[in-house]
Amino acid sequence: MPVVREFTLPDLGEGLTGAEVVRWMVEVGEVIAVDQPVVEVETAKAVVEVPCPYGGVVTALFGEPGEEVAVGAPLVTVAVAPGEGERPVVAEVERPLVGYGVAEPSRGGRRRRVGGPAAPVPAPAPEPVVAAPAVVVSAVAVAAPAVVPVISPLVRRSAREHGIDLAALAGSGPDGLIMRSDVERAIAAKAAPPAPAAAVADGEVVPLRGLRRAVAEKLSRSHHEIPAATCWVDVDATELMALRRQLNATPGPKVSVLALLARICTVALARFPELNSSVTEDGSGIRRHGAVHLGFAAQGERGLVVPVVRDAQALSTEQLGAELGRLTEGARTGALTPAELTGGTFTLNNYGVFGVDGSTPILNHPEAAMLGVGRIVAKPWVHQGELAVREVTQLSFTFDHRVCDGGTAGGFLRFVADCVEQPGMLLRQL
């Protein structure tokens, strides 16, 4: 006798307590395989596909797209044969979830659907069987085809010629008989132009959901809890850009401006370690971080995200560039995992890509500092006592005033600026 198993939303890690349903990947009555993804959900960190540990017929789905489902709440129920079509649920947290935009290959060829929209619970199998899905398919009763109440062959022909589904019509004749006038109305409705889209209502409220809600909560917390201050300086980046062109003229991977700035940041944080820190939850102390987990702002399909380069201080400039490129592509396609979007200790924000010169960003809580870089543009500049056209940018540095005073923050920013203007200084630090 098939047994109905209930699969609940598993713990997705990173302290998340729930997720929002983005789209269902299966339907009620569909036969699924063990570990087949059944739903795509959005958490505060990423969009993931959730696989079901049971194989059989889907008997119910819980939650509409846009609805929040708590960890431990029911997601789907599946009719499976006893001892078949399932795996130990304890392995659930060990299986990596699939990131957004990465589709897994279909298991078992074409998806099968049995019964109507709400498949009945399978009846007992007449004889022993091998696979649970086969039990479900053979045991579920198939709905009988509906009888369309129409008599006239002319009505049928007219409907067929105009692509009208008679089964979808409500007849106006005796006992629901479909008349010629019913078909003509359906033809006229089909030929009518679509109604114009409704204008957005004045004062419409757009709900904060998923990533947008998580970002709003984190920025609000940062603004309320962290006494942030910002300092900035204009910098001649001509020599840094010349170094980049020189490096990229040789064989090997190309070096981006972001990779060079990331290398400068890691060296600067080794010189000013108090800025690679965060204030403890209760506000009683400052936690110094031994490794630099470098976050950087990246624009993706889901909006602005902050991927994290782990142990950035241990990577070469080429390795930094490769990791920055990989994470940037993941942000663009929405394929980053929650682990790749959390755990940063310092953020590099290159808002110059948006064509702006300066910014006073809100810190990425609980981090204590963020370096911002504006666009690099040709400007008049006094160089070696003479007016010249140089490649200039503005650096801004926002910091938690609880972890240091202005002297430390200014020292950090000045060191970064000096390395941008004279990148050869880095050799003394490496």
C-alpha cells in the first residue's frame, strides 16, 4: 500500500529561518524521482532549488509563489511505495543545493503526469512491483475523458476551424448543450484585441521580499547601530593604469583594476589591522579578524550583492583577479551560493562603474570599514609642478568610529592613495 510522505523545507544554512517560494518545478499528480528538485525558493542570500528525498506521485504542494515558508513547514507530499522511492532524510543537509540559474539534468527522461489536477491516493497494487513510480502509475485511476455536450456537426466544425476548445465552453442550450451562438461568441472573444494593461495605481505599495528585504533590514541595522564616518581624497591613478597596461601586455591572465585595488587593500589592512574587525554583538568588544575575507559590490539579476573572496591576503594578484571574475559572473547570473555571499570582513566598493565620482556608502554590517572607488577619468592635474592631463579618481573611506579614530582611518586612506599614485610602493610591503 503506497504511503504518503511529507517533505518539509530543510535548513538552508547561514541561520536562515525561512524562504520565499519563487516557482514550483513540479505539479500535483506528477511522478518525480528521488532527489529531483521540486521548488525554487529565494532566501535572504540566494535563490536555490530544493530537491525532494522521496520518489513517487506528488499529492500536494504547499505555498504559492511569493509566499514565505518557514524552515520545518510542509513543502510537498508524495505517495511512495513502502521501503521504496526515498532516501534517508538525514542526508538532506549534506547535499549541496543548486544555485539560481543552474539547472540539473532531468532524471528519468520526460516528466510524467497522472490523473487530474488533484491526483487521488493510489490504490493497492495488484501484485509485487519493483519501482515506486511504477506502482503509482499503474495504481492511480485515470480520469475518463469528458463528454462535450454538442450535437450539431456544423458547430463542431466551426469550433475546430477557429481553434475553439468545446470542452472549455459553457453551453446555453438545454442541459448545457453547446449552441452555435456559444461558439460564435467564443470566436469573437478570441479575435478581440487584448485589453490594455492597467496603469500602476497611485500610491501602490511594493512589498519588500527576499533579497530586497534582507538588504533593507541589514542596511537599517547598520545605519542605526554603527556610528560611521567618511573621509575621501582625490588621487592620480595614472601610474596604476600604466602598470596595468604593462602587466596585460605580457602573456597570462589579464589583470583588472579591481584586482589591483584588492591587492592594495590587503596590504593596507596588514598595516592597519584594526580596520579588519567588527564590534561584538553586545557592543562590549572589538573582534580582530586574522584573515581578510574581501567583499566587493557586484550588480546581478537580483540586484546589488556582495560576493566574498575568502583569504584574499593569501592570493596573488592573478589569483585575486580570477576569483573576482568568477564571483562577478556568478553575481551576474544569480548562481552564487549563500556561503559565497556571507562572512566578509572588509568591503571594496567600485561605484565608478556607474559613472559617478564619489559616495558615502552605508557599511556592510557588521564590518567596520569600506573603501569606495569612483570613476577613473582624465582631468587637469598639477604633476611635478606643471599642469597636465592625468587619470584621476576619488577614493572614499567609510569606517566604524568605534573601532578607531580619524588618525587611523586617515592613515589607511593615505596609504592606499600613495599605492595608487606610486604602485611601486607595494614592493616594500610584499
